[in-house]
Amino acid sequence: MVRLRSRLARSQSSLGRGLLELLSRDRLDDDVWDEIEESLITADVGVAPTRAMVEELRTKVKVLGSRTPAEVRGLLREQLLAQINPDLDRSLHVQKHGERPAVVLVVGVNGTGKTTTTGKLARSLIGDGKKVVLGAADTFRAAAADQLQTWGERVGAETVRGPEGGDPASVAFDATAKGIEDKVDVVIVDTAGRLHTKTGLMDELGKVKRVIEKKATVDEVLLVLDATTGQNGMRQAQVFAEVVNITGIALTKLDGTAKGGIVISVQRELGVPVKLVGLGEGPDDLAPFDPEVFVDAILG
Ligand code: GDP
């Protein structure tokens, strides 16, 4: 996995530079506070958490009396960290249950980076010495299964796929069976992200989960969310969160945006921790999410 710090530093630095410049102003008057608020909202931190943070920061700065930019930065750092909630459990649940593999279900809208994240996650688990099987349960697009298989070959994991247009649940079942037969540690199932109707999605993901649970346990349901899609992506993510019990978020494409504040809004909206972040298209461009490193990258 890549180092979160170096990769984020580049994409988030424009936000950091803006904030640092604002915090260094001689007078922190209403206009400056408005600008600080605006930069955070522009970075997708979300209106409500931004307002709450800026309000508290203003009060603290007032109480403090004199202040240096470093002191205000320290206070903002504390606020951002509190919003991210560093105490949430961000570990991936990928421990075997006796002879049975752990199963990770990867869900989300098409184009967010599900297949890529599945491939990168497999790479990282294999790097940790685990054996992995991939399930191509997006049977609606032949290209999706091909793409996953290519990832499998690249990182050293077998891919179970079905006929195009076949039943996604049957592929999920076969992948789980293959995982048990081959005594692997983790089965990762890449699902289709068609947001046709909510009930359609619910039926489909529900069935996928049920059939896997005939043979194993779904330990982790990772929702993949594209950081560059902002509030729109969030609304779509909400639909997934309503139909399936999400256990963690993989936030992709953070390398291509200064809108890292989405970490705060997505956790707040969905009540689920960001566990992984995608920082590029390569096999090693995935990192565990670290709140402190992240906040330091935002603040520059
Ligand atoms: P899916 O339809 O959800 O399975 O999405 P894909 O895995 O096919 O990804 C869609 C596009 O986003 C591909 O071109 C990926 O290479 C790209 N992508 C995925 N994750 C990242 C990331 O973290 N950073 C960048 N820059 N691109 C990504």
C-alpha cells in the first residue's frame, strides 16, 4: 500500500495553503472567518459540521485572547480530528473463521472504482500473506468480469465468474464455495452497481448476501465512494446504506481532488468509518485511512 501522507500532501495542499494563509492574517475578523468557512465547505466538509467547527473555533480563539497562526491551526486540527472521530474501529474484518474464509462484499455505484479497489485490496491482503479468491458478481457487463480477472492475474488471485447476464448471487455462491475448497483466507466479491430501483438493488444485494451466508459469513461490506463526486455521490451512497448493512467505506480518487473533506461528511451521513482510501489507479495505490495523517495533509 502507498504512504497516505505523501500522496495526499499533493492533492490536499491547495486547501491547506488556503487555510494557512487565512489563519495567518493579522486580524481574524468576520470576513476571514467566512472565508475559512467557505474553504471548508468547498472541500466538501459539509455545511453543518463546518458551521459547528468554525463557531467553536471562534469561541476558543476569543477565550484564548491573543493567538498565533500555529495556535489557531492546532485548534482547527483538534476540531477536524474530533469530526473524523479517530476512535472508530477502522480495521478490516478479514479473519478466517476456522476453516472458512472471511468474505468481503464490495458495493457501490458503477464507475466509483469498485473493481479497481477489489483488485488493490486483494493485492494488499496477498502482500500480508493471505490467500484470496475474487468473485465477479457484476454479471451485467462482460467487461467488468474481464477487468476483475485481469486484476486477479496481476495480483495472484483466482477469479470466479459466471456467464454474462447470469445470476450475480450464483457467482457469489460459487466464489465462496471455491474459497472454501481452496482453503483461502478471504473471498472478495465485486458486485454490480446498477442503481435501477431501490427495491431491485435491495433484492439483488440481499440475495447475494444470503447465498454467501449459506456457506460462510459476510464479515465486511465495503461501500466504494468516489471522492470527486461530492454530494451527488453521497446521495447514491445513502441508497446503498439503506439496502445493505455497510461496515466500512473505501473512498477512491482522493489523489485527484482537494475535496478531502468528504471524509467528514460521508462518515457523518452514513455513520460508518472510512477504512480505505484510493490514491491512484495502480495496484499499490490503496492505503488504510489514518485520521491524523489525513488532517495534517489537509492543513498543509
Ligand atoms: P467500477 O465500475 O466501480 O468497478 O469502477 P472501476 O474500478 O472500473 O474504476 C473506474 C475508473 O476509476 C477506472 O479508470 C479506475 O482506474 C479509476 N480509479 C479507481 N480508483 C481510483 C483511485 O483511487 N484514483 C484514481 N485516480 N483513479 C481511480
